[in-house]
Amino acid sequence: MTRRQPYGRSDRVEHNSPIPDVSFVRNERLSPDIQGLIQGAPDVAIEVVSSEPAAQLEQKISLYLAQGSKLVV
């Protein structure tokens, strides 16, 4: 199951956590009563490379992997 972030979302939410451009979370990690943003790192995080500095992108990738993402593309 995937959940799209609303258009115009901020790249950071509370605790300064980055939000990937696209994310995938396995069904086993979801519960029927989830509302709003899912807590924790997604299983797969996808970042669209744009004008973002390479160092900032590398920092995001490292954070996703350290927090439990299995794959970052």
C-alpha cells in the first residue's frame, strides 16, 4: 500500500525528519486505524534528484537507511 503526500507538503515534519518524494510501506506495518503520516522510515524511499545539493541528498539517504529503510532509490 502506498500513501501519497498532499501537494505542497513540506519536506520536513516534526523532529526535522525528511519525507521522501515517494515511499512504500509493507501492509504488515500498517494498521486499519492509521490516520495522517506514518511514523518511522518507509520500507522503500524514493528521492527525485533535482536542484538539491548532493551532500543534502546523501544525508537523507543515510538517515533513511539508519532509521530502517531497506532500499533508497
